[in-house]
Amino acid sequence: MFKDVIDLISIVNTVDEGGDTVQVETSRQVYANKKSIKQSEFYQALTAGLRPEVTFVIHSFEYEQERKLTYETKPYNIIRTFEKGDFIELICEAVV
């Protein structure tokens, strides 16, 4: 059913040996379907200063509130999610 693979990226704050707080990124792969952004959503987002570029659909149970992902080595920020039954759409903008 899903033909694409994305890496969902979690960011966790931890304390290193020197006592400094550092952000550690961990990723995990999930299967997804890549979709285009709808034209109306694209223009509405532009008015809010966002630049949605792509949507990925995954199973809802696989999403753990990550705010970043990579697809084919390209990094994206997840700017919005939309649940549709057993699935969730991750609306993303490219990281520049």
C-alpha cells in the first residue's frame, strides 16, 4: 500500500557528561505515501508565512509527534498534521 520511505526525527534534550543540555536527534523509518499539496492549502499557508511543499500519509499509530522528517536525504519540517481515520497526513515544508 505505501511505496515511499521516510525517516521521522525525534529531538530529545539530554544532559552530557559536562552537565550541558544538548539536543539529540533520533530517527526511525516508516512507510508513507507522498502526495502533492493542494493549491488552496498552499496559498492559505503562504498568507501565514509558511511554505508547504509536500504531504506524506502514514498510519496514525506510527506518528509520535515528531516535528521533522527526511525523504530521499532532503530534510523537512512538519508544519501541520491532519488525521483521517487510521491515517495521518504530515504537511511539510522543506528546510532551507
